[in-house]
Amino acid sequence: MFFISIKKSKDTLASKQKCTICNEEVEMYFVPMKEWKLDGILCGDCYSKQLSDFYPGDHVRVNEE
Ligand SMILES: [Zn+2]
């Protein structure tokens, strides 16, 4: 039983990763930037949230002219 539970968690790690912020399983994951000081991976939603938190107004460019 112990062996099975180890194998199972290994498989889970290998196949699906969890977003380090919202803990959702993600298939298309993003690697956080070094300055965010996060371990693991991010889903698309949390990644873009982090982006706008760290670089407000920088990655969304609005042409007002
Ligand atoms: Zn997330």
C-alpha cells in the first residue's frame, strides 16, 4: 500500500502540475519570473495577474492618442 501511494503521487507530479497560487491543475503552465519569488508554476490567469501586479500598466498598452 505504501508503495502504491508513492507511485501515485509520483505520477501526479509527472502528469499534471498545480498552480502555486490558486492550486488549480494546469496543463499549459507558466514559469514565474525570478523577482516574483515563487516556487513552482502558474496557470495563465495567475500569471497575467502577477504581471499586472508587478508591472502595473506596463504590459497592457492602451493607445490614447
Ligand atoms: Zn492559478
